[in-house]
Amino acid sequence: MIDLMEQIKQQLREFAKERDWDQFHTPKNLAMAISGEVGELIELFQWLTPEQSDKDGLSPEQVNNVKEEIADVFLYLIRLADKLDIDLNEVAMEKLKLNAKKYPVGLSKSNAIKYNRR
């Protein structure tokens, strides 16, 4: 059985192929597209207070807009990883392990200052 990430990757490949967009989906262009979509996501929160940006502070319309931008970032990221033959599940798990070592609980717990900048 195909996993969800693989299914999304296949659908993105087909979507691009049907539109002859593969020629435009270079790693550089996909990285730039991700950056643009992240900018649109940031814009949704730009002038909100921390309370307004919390789940309970956002209107249903704002939550929907956030969902759409997160989906755009996610889909472009999957496409970029596919073009570079990177297994997102694998690298995410590797990064979690690295971060556990990089940010040990004893130095990081309840502290927003990066461990090596204190």
C-alpha cells in the first residue's frame, strides 16, 4: 500500500506533467516558490498580537487562509524534495534526532535563547 506522502508526490508529478510544468519545476524555482508562499503565510500574521495569532484568536476565514498557505508551502516542499530525490520522512526523523542532541533538555528547557548564545 502506498503511503500518503508518496501518493501526494505522485499526484504532484502528474499535475505538473499534464500542464507541461516540469520544465519550470527546477530546484531553484521551487525553492523560490516556497519562499514566496512562506511570505504569504507570514503576511497573514504580520500585524497580529500574539493573542490574535493564536488558534482561538483567528477567525474561521483567517484559519482557512492559513491552511491554504501552509498547503502551498507543503506541496512545493514535497515537489522540491522529489526533484532532488530526498525522502522527507527520513530527513525529518534524522533532523529530529540531530535537534535532540543540539538542544539538550538541560540547556534548552523553558529557554528561548539559543543554547550556544548564552
